[in-house]
Amino acid sequence: MDAALVAFAADGTVTHWNHEAARILGWTADEAVGRTGLAGWAVRKEDADGIEAALAAAMRSPGRQVHEFALLTKDGHRVLVRTQASAVRGPGGRVAGVYCAFSEVHTQMDLERSIALSEALFEDASWGVVLVDADLRPAVVNAHAARTLGVGRTALLGRPLGDLLAQGVEELECALQHVLAEGAPPAAAELWVTLRSEEAELPRRCWRSGFVRLASPLTEEPVPLGVAWLFQDVTEAKRTEQDNSLLRFRAHQLHRAGRAAAECPDPAEAAAVHLDFALAGFADHGLADLATRPAPAPYGAVADDDADDAYDTYGTHDTYGTEATGDARDRAGALAGAEAGTGAGRGAGCALVRTLASPAGAPGPSEAFTATGIPVPYPPGHPAFQAFQRRGPVRTSAGAAPAEGWAAARHWPDGTVHGLCVVLRSRGRTLGVLTFLRSPARRPFDRADADYAEEVAARIAACLDLSGAASS
């Protein structure tokens, strides 16, 4: 037995004494068996009466009795042990003696702490705990982890991790294999994952994870039993941290752009500087198109414009300016173009002429275009026309599976899958449209991006207005 064991006959004679008892107290079985009681050799005489009374009570009581005694080792040292005593009954139910199993208190307390910790982790912990076996399959899952993964505790057992995670499973399995081979990493890791049950919406989550290699304590050489994976969902904190970092970066870019533009003698050059600084970490391409016809009335004024009325009648509006889609958009753009008496490059009663653009091929500074007056051949209902007519941002995206020619149909550089159009306004007038474009390597534009784009557009519009490039 792992625990020490001593047994007494009904008269108090020691009948059994195992190897663990010999290890703890130093008395061998030959020296212990046959003695009457423990007094004077395994127990001090001062403590003998209490111990004998407890053993006698155990013979008279059902079940096990737990006590803590101070026993005496062969070399004279006292050792505190925790005992479990129980009566031994003969064939007729008559008490034949008592056995007493004991272990050192500190060893017993360590064991009880380990058991209590395990039970607490798998029942009451506020973070996820998953025991993964050597085959990288969950073996034990606590309640918090089951709730986080969105399945029952037993439903996870024995299933490959790929059945649970749509994204991030390769990184997780790599971490588990490393821990099995090398041991626990020195610091926690942050894993971005997507649950397979929510794959359609792709709500990526960040789990701060710690790993501990488990080895059997019952073997001479450590045998890996698996890995204890502890994790906590820190998605909101990470997103807040990323948002704050992004805001600081964009504010810094605006500050640097303002300082650099202030040194430009030509306002048009200053506008190009603003565009270059805005593209860093934000978009792949930037285009500035100015209206050649008189700008609409200031925002809020009532304009008697048939084209605007036609668009309001047939257009499909979104509350925050996503691109109008379908036949309604095409009819609205065509009717607006017809009312304005224009062909390609006209919509919402205006024609847009390219004034400033970033290079579509090799990277380089944005450059201004010669004022030819030739409009860009945007088709009716183009997002730039929608932004100009609405005087607000318009976002558009090719979707998960971009159709071939999607960018070419909008006269945007090849590889474009996301677009954001915002108006250039200065002195109460809409001067044109500023367009930012992204490739598939970047995510679609969101509302925070639109706010930043409008801030950049306001600075570029002021520069273009000052340069006289905008028609008055």
C-alpha cells in the first residue's frame, strides 16, 4: 500500500506492519509485530492513553475514525500523522481487532490540496480548463470551457480539435505538441480562434492560453499523460487595445501629415502628402476626383434637382452608406445621368475628373494629374456618385467570392475588393470625392475607417480648394 498500515488484535497486539509504516517510523515488521500496543516504542508514554482510547473507540464504532497523532520514530523523533482507524470483524460480526492506516500529515495535506484543486478547476474555475491526451483529443473539460466552446462537457471528449475550431486549430495543435515534447512555455500565449459552430459569422476570439505538461507520478521515468490547457477569453480587452493603438497611430499620421504638408509651397502637393500619409496601414490605393460642374447647395439646403429626386425615388439607401445594389441602383444612376444630359463619368448631376491618385503599380508617392477636364468614365450608380449625391461616406465590397471584373467595372485598379468613397468638402461646398481602395489582404472598411477617411478628406479638400483646382 502507498499508505502505512498497522493492525491490532482485540487485545492490542500488533498483527500487521507494512513497508510504508517501516519507512515512516523506522521500525521493521519483525520489530513491531507481536508487541502489545504502541506505548514506549512507537508512541511516547504521555501520548499513549489518548491513542489507545481512540483505537478502542474505533473498534466500537461503525465506519472509519479520522485522527491526528504524534508517533515516535526509531531514532526518537516525533512525526505527526493522520490516521484512519476502522474495526475488523470476524465471521459472526464479532470485533476481532482494528486496523489503522496512516501517512504523514504534510504528505496527506499535499494530496488533499491536489485533489481539492482539481475539483475546483473542473467545477468552479472562472477560466477554461481542458486536459488534452497525447493524441491531442480532449479527455476532461471543465464547465467554463464547455460553455465557451458552446457544447456539452461530455460531447467534447475524444473529438479532434478540428471538429471544434474552424480557425486557429493549427496554432493550438502546434502549441500542444511543443509542450508534450519540450515542456511548458515560459509565458502565456494569445491564440485567435473561430468556433466551428459560428463559422458563418467568423467572430474571431482571442484566448490567452497557458499550457502544462502532465506526467504520471507512478512511474520511474516520466510518462506524458497529456497537456493541461488553461485559457481565458480576452477578446474584448484585445480589441479595445487594438482600437486604441489604431487610433493613436492614425492621430500620429494626421499630425505628421500636417507637419509635412505645411512645408509644401504648392497646396496641390500638400494634398498629395496628406493622401500618402493616410494610405499607410489604411488602404492600398487612394483617388481624388473633383466635380467639374458647380457644387450642390450646402448641406441642409433645399435643392430643386430632378436628378436628386430621381435617385431618392429609385435608389436603395443604407443608414450608413453601403453601396446601393440591384436594378434599383442602376435605374437611379441612369435616370440621374439622363436628367443631367451627360454620358460616361457623370452621375447625380456632376462629372468627376481625376485630380490626384496613388500609383496603381509599384509603390511610390501620389501624383497630381494635369487638368484635362475629361471625366472619369464611372458607370451610372458608381459609389463615387452615390457619395457625392448623399454628401456622406459609401462603403462597398466584392464579397467573399469576388466576381471577375468587379474592380474593372468600377474603373478601380486590379485586385481591388473593398472600396470607401467620402466627399471632399470645403467652405460649405462639395468639391468632389475621395476614394480609398483595399486588396483582399485587408478587411472591409468599417465605420471607424469612414470617420478617419472623412478627416483625411477634409484636409485634402482644404488643400485642393486653396490650390484652385476645385471649380468655384
